[in-house]
Amino acid sequence: MDVCRYLIVYHFLAFTFFKVAACSQVSIIGGKDVKKLHPWMVSIQMDQIHVCGGILIQDQWVLTAAHCEKKPISSVTVLIGSLSLSKGSQRVGILSYAKPATFNARTKQDDIMLIKLNKKVKAKPKKIPKKEKDVPSGTKCVVTGWGITHLKTNEPSDKLQMLEVTVVDRNLCNRFYESDLVITKDMLCAGNKQEKRGTCWGDSGGPLECKKNVVGLVSGSKGCADPKKPTVYTFLSKRHISWINSILKKQLNSTAF
């Protein structure tokens, strides 16, 4: 079985594709090791195999992409605050998923999800914006994840990777994707002009940070590290921030007895 078929059939290295996945021999591809500990960075795992990234936003809540939902829940755990998948020590199970009723796997509308952990963890969460802060095109940002670094490996990176990317104008991104996808105001596009630099399988759900503020989550792209197909991110828009806060508030009220 060739590499592309292997990755598509066995999709444990989760990444979203628009229409047909375009496989190429690419090598966070082109990124570098993260040196400083990110205590809020999460690896979502199925049977202890990395599938997606995520962000600890409260001591019992992880923010990620909706298409990262995996079942059965009993097989899903999260590894928290580690720079290495093989050396991580804080692993916890999950209780439930919450995602918008409006999530659409085909259009990538509202590709956002909250995971409730089965216990509170001792790690410093990452604050999300209190209100929407749009990011102008041309802004330099950083994406972080454990996605594969080369298709020949078929495995996630053991070491957490980071890559600088540039925000792409939504209208231009729409032209890049043509009929494959419609980029809405609740999405962001960002990529790298160089070949073999970008997100790939396993990076879904990971954070896009601009000026050290989380502004989006990796949703997907067509292929990997293609300058003409920048990665599409779920933007932390007014709607998405409101949805996150409503879920957290609802859970808080349900346990306040």
C-alpha cells in the first residue's frame, strides 16, 4: 500500500481534506522544535496514538477542532503540557465532547469543539480572547503541532514543532480554493510562500498564535505544505467566542448545586 493510501485509509493522523487529498512528498513540515514549555498545549490521542492538537483553556476543558472527535470516548486520552510525545507524564481521560449543531464537515463551518476532561488538571491554561480581534492579511503568526514532518515517516513528530506563517486575505484564499471551499468571516487562512513548509496530518486542532494570542485552530487544507493552498483555520470570531463561553457557563451552572 502506498504512503498516500495508507494515510487516508488509516486516518489516525487526523487532518481535514477538501475534496480529494493531494499527496506529495513533503517535509509542521519545515518547522523547528519548540524549546519553551507550552503547559497548555495538548495532544489528543486514540489508544495512545496522537491524532490532533488542542489547547487547555480551563483546568478541565480543551479547545480543538470538531473534526477531531474520536470514539469510543473510553479510548481517547489527552497528553498535557509536554514538548515530547514519548516523554509526556500528565495523561487524562475525557468525559464528553461539545460541538456546535452548525458544524459541517464538508464546508468546515464551525469546525470547533470543546472536550471536557474526566478531572481537573494541574497545568496553566491558555486564555482565549474575550472578544473578536480580526487579524489583517500579511500578519506573521505561529502554528504549533505534532503533525508529521515528512510523509515517508507515517508518524507524528515526537517533538512539538512550530512554524511561522503569514495570514492570507480571505478573498485571495477563496480564489486559491475556487469551488473547493468558501472562506467565511469565521475562518482564517495562513500559509508559507516556501515549498515544504506548512501544516499536515496530525496538526488539526492546534493553535494559531499571532502576537502570542491564540486566534485560530487548524482546520485543514488540500494536501500538505502547498503555498497555493494555505491552511484554513477556525477563527475565534465573535460567534465562536460566544459559543465557547455559553458551553462553559452552562456546565458551570449545571454543577453549582
